[in-house]
Amino acid sequence: MYEAAAVFHRPPHVLPPESGTLIQYVADNSDINVNTLDGNNTLHIMGIIQIVTPKHSVLLEEPMPRIKETLSANDFKAQNTYNVLPIQTYTNDGVVG
């Protein structure tokens, strides 16, 4: 139920780096059953966490609500307003390096 509550909770506000905040992202992947030759029945997982220091740089706006019932996929789809990241494109413009 924690994962469901986290999806429906607004992300906290993190102060910008100009205020002395250090933000670091750590990522790792997991490949289960990677030795299959045909590529079937494999599972690939990617996890990313955000590390923020100092602690007072994270401003919690509201406590996380408790969810006591199982939610449907449509409930998660309807709530997808907070968890959408905009796609940012990089244009090289001919710069080498």
C-alpha cells in the first residue's frame, strides 16, 4: 500500500542549488533471467533515487495519506498528473566534445 500512497502523494518541493542544496541521482538496473537465448521471459527493471542534502532543503507540503484498499489500474492512470516528466531534448548545434 505504500507504493500506491506514494503515487497519489504530491512530490515535496526541493530548494534550488543556489540555496546550498546538493541534489544527486543514483540509478541501477536489474535484469532477471538474463541468460535466456531467445529473450523471452525476461524482466528488466530500472530504479532511480534522488538524494538531497541538507535535510531542510526538502519542504514537505502535506503528509502522505494512508491508502487502505487496493486500487485499480484506472485509478493510477487518472492520477498520473504528478508523475509525468517533460521530455527535454538536447540539440548539439555542431559543437564537438
